[in-house]
Amino acid sequence: MTPILPVDPPARLLMGPGPVNADPRVLRALATPLVGQYDPWMTDTMTETMGLYRDVFATDNEWTMLVDGTSRAGIEAALVSLIEPGDSVVVPVFGRFGHLLVEIAGRCGAEVHAVDAEWGTAVPASKIREVVETVKPKVLASVHGDTATTIAQPLAELGEIAAANGALFYVDATATLGGNPFDMDAWGIDVATAGLQKCLSGPPGSAPISLSDKAVDVINGRRSIEAGLRGDGDTESTRRIASNYFDLGMIMDYWGPKRLNHHTEATSMLYAARECARVILEEGRQNVIDRHKTAGDAMAAGLAAMGLPLYGDQEHKMANVVAVEIPEEVEGEAIRASMLADFGIEIGTSFGPLAGRVWRVGTMGVNARRDAVLQTLAALEQVLRIGGFRKLDPGAGVDAAFAIYQERA
């Protein structure tokens, strides 16, 4: 009989748009022994994790917790819990993940109004304001940073636009939280969701979420308790949330003092999510943001010095992912394959109209550090040279990145 071998993945330096390598401390947390879901230590850890993520999101929101599932689980939980059939929703679209918000909102039965921008640019706030003032939506929903284009949408003005027009403001911060400025309360964000696998240096599988009081009021208006859990006096909303698993009212009852059973908490992912937040706060939230900015700037400077044109509006670029146009002289997928096979380094391409046109190189989480940036640039230079790209000034990429680090030492 053929032996069944243990899981033994190859060593990789994940320098694409995510996931990235998990922090070793997070991996150790994943190996922590399980306890029962209502063990006092477990419920205390849940409550502690809520507090840690308030600091990560920069919010005072009581209902800051985790949705069990990848970052898309958080997105779906937010939108299905806020939106009822017939509601109007406005979505700025400047990349693949804006289209995703449009699709999910549409599946919730919303009347969706997309405000489009050319890929590689952010959506002007004036265009969003015009649509919001006309439509008066229930929800303004925006991606913060779209890794498909590496563009970050400015959010502060959008919070003002939403509030002035009576809309809830939802933000998908999957790709930005922890590595880019993000000030939930100051920017007027009502609901924000994220994932662990990018700037938070964890594995995919848990989605931090935070809800403002306004958002909680909307969710409470649709509150439902499963028949098997109802007590005397519990009533059922006639507008109940369409999903059971993603019903944020039920999830709040599970995370809150009631501790009403909704699902069995993904214990190991709770440990990982807690450790992701702890290591960020231990380093200092602003220090982590600054580290990502330096690494991203160094990577962008190095790639440009190698003769690779940077893609998109650099004024609105995410700190943690940079895209470059693939030179005509080389075959993009062959270069990526050689980076992986010969150097153990992963970089990404993109989606839709950018598939095969750009490479996306990430500098995020535990990989937002000098040695990872310099190794990636040195390996890419070698692979490009072998692949036939002759516009290289040997060592220029590493020199340009190193100069950024020296300048900001």
C-alpha cells in the first residue's frame, strides 16, 4: 500500500498579493490545545480578543468580534445583515473586489448603483457624492484597498457623504487593515470587515468585524433567535436576516453576555486571530503601518529602478502591494514560475483586464521587512536577465530599495 505522508509544504517566501507567510508566533498559537466553547477561559479569550481588535480597527465599538470563515465570510455577514430586498446600495468600483460587493449586494436583493472608475485609479469622491445624494441609499459600500489594481480608495470623505445622506457606511478592509492607515471612528465607518492573511500576518479563516451603534440598531431590528433556543418573551422579526450562519444578530448573541449557542467557535482560528492582533499592538499599531509604508516604497523604488513601469495612480497606491507592467520582451507566467521554482519566491499576476498584463508584488505582514524586499528584487533581476529582459542596470533594484531603508533608518 502506498504510504500516506504527512503534510509537508515546500519552503516559500510569499511576496504576492496574499496570503503571505504567517508570523511564527501565530503558527504557535494555532497549535495551542483546545478547550470547550463555554469554558470560562475560552469566553474570557473571546472577550479579550474583542478588545484587541478595537485597537486594531481604531474604534470604541462594543461589537467588534470575529466571523468564522475567510474574509469573504465577513463581507457576506455584513451585507446580508444590513441589506433587505429592495434596499438601495451604492458601490464605488475600481477593481475586482468592488465588483464582488456589487454581486453580493445584488444577491441580497438590493438595487445596486455602481460608481465606476478606470482600473488603476480611485473613484473621485465628487462622483460618489452625486450618486449618493440622488439615490439616498441605505448602504454605501466600498473596498478600501483593491489588490487587483493595488489602488486604495480614500475613505474619510465617504464617511461624511454617507452620514449626510442617512446611509450606513460599510468598508471591506481585507487587504489594508494593519498595514495602512485605518481609523474607523474618525472616518465615520459603520461596519468594517477584514481577514488575517494579509497585513495581519495570519492564515485565512477568520474575519474580524466591527459594528457601530447605528449598524447594530439596524441588525437588532431584524433580530431572530432559533426556535430551539427561544425563551419566554423572545419574539421573531418579520424581516429576519436571510442567512443563518452569517446572521450578525445571532453572532452578537453568541459573543455577548447571553452566550446563546450559534455555532462552535473555530477555536484554533480564535487563537490565531488573537495573536495577530497582539503582535501588531505589541509592535505598535503606527509602527506597523510605518513598516509597511517603508517596505512598499522600497519595493516600488527597486522595481522602477529595474526598468519596470509602475502600474496605476501612485498617489492612491496601497502601501502593501505594488503592481508593475510586464515587459513585452518576457513571458509573464514563465518569470513567475521561475521565481517560484528557482528561488522559492511567489509573486502574483492579476485578474480580468489586468490578467497577464501586470505582476503584483506584496510587502505585507511579517514579510514587510528589508531582507524579504531585497531578496525578492535580487531574484527577480536574475530571472528577468535570464528571461531576455536587457534593460537592466545590474544591482539597480536592490540599490534603490536599500537607499529607501537607509534614508528612513
